[in-house]
Amino acid sequence: MNHCVFCHPELVPSQNVIFSNDYCLFLQLDDAKEKGVPLEGAGLIVPREHRETVFDLTKEEWDATYMLLQEVKTYIDNTYQPDGYNLGWNCGDVGGQHIFHAHFHVLPRYKDEKMAGKGIRYLFKGKENLRGNNQQKELY
């Protein structure tokens, strides 16, 4: 785990620890602090211990993630004034996980975005994501 950027946030100089507790950290890249960028205000909550996916977290890590999320929301609300949020975990290759240390995305959303009003399901229910023989089925 010597090369894991979440076990060792110092490996990415533009990644800052904004908040932490005994079990997890809230990390934010310098880019997220720039006004008007697509991920303005976004960050990640990661467990201090290396856990591959959210399914590997201990109860203490879950509780600590919840507590830190409350602090993070207050911080983002006061600093960036978003109009909504998307929250999520990617698990495994097919689930879009690229760094195999569990990380909880906290994504503020803004009403002046091109994708405003489109949530996580929007990405998955489009015709581009139909599987095999289901390509002719109507989507809900």
C-alpha cells in the first residue's frame, strides 16, 4: 500500500486533507476549489485504513464516514453554496472504480450546470447502456 494515494495523500501534492477523524479523511483537490469548474467543491471521504471497497468497511468506519459527511456538507454549503448533491461509491472495475481504496464521492451540484437535474440513474438508463438482447426494450 506504499503507492496508494489514499493511504498516503502526500503522494498527490494537489490533494488536501480538509477534515479528518480517527477513521477517515475528507480529501479535496486544488482544482475543486476553482469557481465554475465541473467538480467545484467536490471531494472524497476515504477510510484511513486500506479497504478495497465500501463493502469492506468496519462499523466504526461507516459511523465515522457518516459523522464526517455532516461536517463536509456544512463546509461545502458555506463555501460553495451548491443547489444539490450526488453522493456515491464506485466498486470494482465494472462499477467504475479506478483506485482500489474505498472512496465516497461528495459531488456538489449547481443549477447552472449543463447536466443539472440529471442524477446518477441518468447515466445508466440511457440507450447507450442497454445490454445484449434488451437493446429494443423501452426504458422507464
